[in-house]
Amino acid sequence: MIVFLVATLTFVLLHVAPGDPFTRASAATLVPQEVIQQQRRNFGLDRPIYVQYGRYLANLVRGDFGYSFREHRPAAAAIAERIPNTLLLAAVALVIAFALGVFVGAVQATRRGSAADDLLSLLSLTLYSMPVFWLGVMLLLLFGVALDWFPVGGVVDDTVYPYLSPLGRLWDRLQHLFLPAVTLGAVGAAVTARYQRAAMLDVVGQDFVRTARAKGLRERAVFFKHALRNALLPVITLFGLSFPLLLSGSVLVETVFAWPGIGKLAVDAIHGRDYAVVTAVAIIAAIMVVVGNLLADLLYRVVDPRTREAQ
Amino acid sequence: MKALLRALWHQRRARYGLALVLALCGLAALAPWLAPYDPVSQLDLARGQYLAPSALHPFGTDFFSRDLLSRVLYGARISLSIALLSVLLSVTVGTAVGMTAGLAGGAVDAILMRGVDAALAVPRVFLLLVVVALWDNVGVAGLIAVLGLTNWFDTSRIVRAEVLSLKHRTYVTAAQALGVGPRRLAVRHLLPNVAAPVIVTATLGIGQIILIEAGLSYLGVGVPPPTPSWGSIIQEGQQALAVAPWVATFPGIAIVITVVGFSLLGDGLRNALDPTTR
């Protein structure tokens, strides 16, 4: 449903925007009018708007996102090639964001009001207020340029990669993945830590935690089995909500590190006026967001037995 | 209003936020008098490229020998005015849509809110990329419009929820019984009561819009050159990271300080307006 609405939205945007792919050509007047009219007919742009809309939707359902004028192949093919890179980057960043964020937030909550808590709060506020691409550029400056510990961009080192052993190839890939994933993950971790801290503080004040303590459970058991588990619920909501943020961030991070994912593809497509690719990426991104929300729902069920019984 | 300011003043972090925001607005407003050079004039292309920070150029110079301090100061003007105006636009549209949906209910509500759901599902940057890609060279005014019109979805949800909870209060029923029309009801009776959460969202939203505008400008689809914008200066700086690291560094610090300021102020406002946390 959401995906359908998003598709409609992009279609409306496409048609509200001034001109079509051939107006630019007509402005140049190098192309004869008959050819332009012929091209419009070929691409069905002369048909009534509802016919175009129907065809557009029918094509989408078949997985046809239009033709990439820049890459001379279907937009879907160009995207399919890049999706694994984006998913890899996003998945690693997500793990970093939540592992680090939940840990830091929980630690802060147990030492509420201490100097460490204040310092970590300030750090997460700063990270949260930092443009993700600037963080990337600064890490690049420090670890890529000044210290030369990590490569400055790409997925693999194109010149040596074909000659590396399987283990060497894996190492090369990990080295390239490290900075972009840390950049994207760090900002997510800051957001998660803020949520986790608030959620933990909310939970530790409640009766069942006091009961657990009163039962004589060790502090560790209270912490992990009672408090943390309940404090995870709002964080899972955040997990569902973080997909749009993560994908938006990956557009910028992919551009900083020349990471060939769909975000970089979209940016290149804009500069090349490749509309089919831009809109297709937006629709794919919306699908990924919907899938992310489904995942969050499933996770809810794992963590919270009450939602399981409600079924 | 007085009570609000007092509640704000009693929070240490909110005080810092307010001070940062006021200081930045001051710097931005006074940029023409404070900036040592013209932000777009190419001072000395032959000998002035990528000069390191010095007494003459506290932030150094860029590829075109332009003074970076002046560019960052003028960048504050651009970034802050884009952010303030677009948030003003998005708050207006969001409040109007939220009120309409909340008051009208039924099919109008359903259509508006499903549309908002769809718009929220598209990652913001992708939505902006689609729009910016289709209308090329939007310019600063266009950018404000685009940012404002893609940023009201959250506000409309919040306003709608508030309106729904207020709709059946006795004072609203009383006003309706006295024959107050829906327009007057919305403006005179509901608006003052939904203002608080809207102000909080708007303040936090300014910081977010600054980040998004910087991101678009970094990607080369935001503020067109040679107008100085923090995002585009960072993009230029990345080209010369090994030669002139200061170009990318200083505008980023400016962004962080600005966004931290608005975040602290927004959090403070929320605490001041929310009686439960006071």
C-alpha cells in the first residue's frame, strides 16, 4: 500500500515537473521536431495522463523501472548491481549503531549523573548534531590521508584486487568497508544511545525492577534479565524508524567514500539527468523502509511475549 | 510567556542552547561588518591559493584564494535563513493540514494522513533528490520551498493528534454551541493550544534542516555556487583534503555548533513546556 502511494507520488512529481525528457532536446533545436514527436510516441508520452499512469504502475509491478538513458540499460539492472553494496554497508552500520548505542546508553543509565554519563551525553549530542558526510570527511582526513591506515574510497583496490588470495581479498574488502560503516554507524549509535538511556531510566524506576532487587537477585541479573530487556522495546521502535535515516545517510556516506551503492547511483543519475534511475531508487528505498518496519514488528514479537499472545 | 522563559532559564543546557543560537544569529546578521573580506572575491589567484590559517586569514583560503572565514560567516547567513524560512513554511503547512485533518475527520482525514504516511516512508534525502533532479537549478528560494514542503509531515501528525484530543473538550464544545465557525474555532481556540508542541518540533527541526541543506549542498544539488554554503564548502574542501584540510574542517565545526545550539534549545523548550518533566 505504502509502496503504491510512493509510486503515485513520484509519478505525480514526474508530471508536475516542467517539461519531459525531450524538452531539453527541442530547446537545442538541433533535433528536428518530427524526431522529437516520434520519440514522444515511442515512449508513450503523447498518451492521456491516466493511460501513462496505468502503464507506469503495470510496469512497476513487473519490475520494470524504466530505461536508464545514461547507462543504456534498464534502470532495474543498474540498481540490482548496486544494491548488495548498499545493503552490506547499511547492515554493518546498523549492527555498529545498535550494539554500540544500546551498550553506551545502558552504561550511562546505570551511572546516571556521573561525569562519564555527562561526557557520553555530550558526545552523543555532538555526533547527533554532526553532518554525517562531514564526519566521513574528517575520518577520511585522519585515517585515510594523515595516518594512511585505510583506503580513501571504493569497495576494493581495483589495481591489486584481482591478484590477491581469497583471504587477501576479504581483508581488502574489510579495509574498504571500515571507514564508511563506522561513519554511518557512529551517528546511528548516538541516536540509539540517547533512546536507550532514556528507556533504561524509565524502566529502572518501575516496580518490577525493585521487586527483582528485593528478591535478592544480583545486580547483573536485574540489569540484563529485567531492565535491559524491557528497555529494548522503544529501541526496537527506533530500529524500524531508523531505516529512512540510515538510507538517507548512506547516500551521503557513499558519496564521501565513492562507495558504489544505490545512493551514489542516485546522485550520479541526478547529475546525468537520468530520471528513471532517480525515481526507481526512491521507490526501492521506500520498499526497503517498508521491509525494515516489518523486521521491527517481527523483532517486537521476539522480545515482547505480550505481542505474541495478541495474535 | 514570561513563565516559559523562566522555565527555560532554569535549565543549564537550555541556557547554553539559547546563548549559542543568539550568538550565531548575531554573527550571521553582522556578517557584512564582521567578515574581513568579500566571500566571493578571488583575492589573489596566483599566490593566494590554499593559504594555511594565519593572522591575515584566520581560517585560511580556498582553491580560488577566497577568505574562508568570510565564507563561513556568510555561509551562516545562508544556512540560517534557509533553515528559518523553510521551517516557517513547513510549520504553517503542517499546522494547516493537521488542523484540517483533525477537524474534518472522515475521508479528508484518511486521505491526508495516508498521503503523509507515504511521504514519510520515502527517506527524506531521496525524496529531495527526486524533486531537485526534476526541477534543475532551483536557486535559494526554490530550495527553501522544496525543503519546507517536504518537511511538514511530522508537524501535521502532531497537530492532528493534538486537535483530536482537544476536539471534545468542554471549552471547544462551548465555543461551538455559541455558534463559532470552524475557521474561527481553529484559529482562536485550537491554535494557541497546539502551539507548544509545534514550537518544540520547529526548533529541533531547524537543526535537522541545516543538516539536510548542508547534505544537499555537499551533493552539489543545494545552494548553487559561488554563494557560500557550509555544505558546498565542505565538498570543495574534500577535493583538497591532503593539501588544505582546513577548508573542509571549519564549516563542519560551524554546522556542529549551530545544530547543537538548536538541539539544546529545543530540548529545553520541551522540558519547559511539558509540565510532567518540570
